[in-house]
Amino acid sequence: QVQLVESGGGLVQPGGSLRLSCAASRMIFITYPMGWYRQTPGKQRELVASITSGGNTNYADSVKDRFTISRDNAKNTVYLQMNSLKPKDTAVYYCTAEVRGLNRWGQGTQVTVSS
């Protein structure tokens, strides 16, 4: 079973910053692409950012120049650094690993951007 453990969500003010963390098993971390999705009630989950085992990254247009996805190979952890946060960024954020063509999900962590 794939285990993805997320942390770092919370309440922040507009313009603030937050860093999400996703700890994965070593085998998953070194083998498969990793990413972050987000979802609000009544809407489809959308891809926010992804990163391959080789370090290639991809971002949604809505978060380019504000969010950064990165990897810590020593800790088997993927991060999402979120800067200049806006109320529209409010969502449940999910860590994912693409394993043999299927997404595997973490439990999700709530991010709320409000004054």
C-alpha cells in the first residue's frame, strides 16, 4: 500500500506564505512522479504542481511565479512552498504519486486564506 503523509495546512492571511510537506516511502519517492492537487466543494480536483524523480517540474498557470514544488532526497519528502497566497487558493490540498498509471492520494490538508 502506498503511504503519503501530508502536513502543513492551516489558516493564513492574504499575501502570506505556507509550506506543505508530503512524506513518502523511499521506493515511491525514487521511482514515480509526485505532485500536489487541490479541491474545493463541488469542483473537480485540479493539478497544482508536479515533479519527477529527475527534478523536472510543472505548474498550473494559476500558481506560476507564486508556488514552488521541490524534493528533499535525504528525507523522502516533497514540498509545496506557497507565497503571495490569495483567497482563491483556499482548498483541500492532496499529495499524489503516479504509480503504474494511477494516482495514489494522501489524506489531504486544508489551506484557508482569509483575513
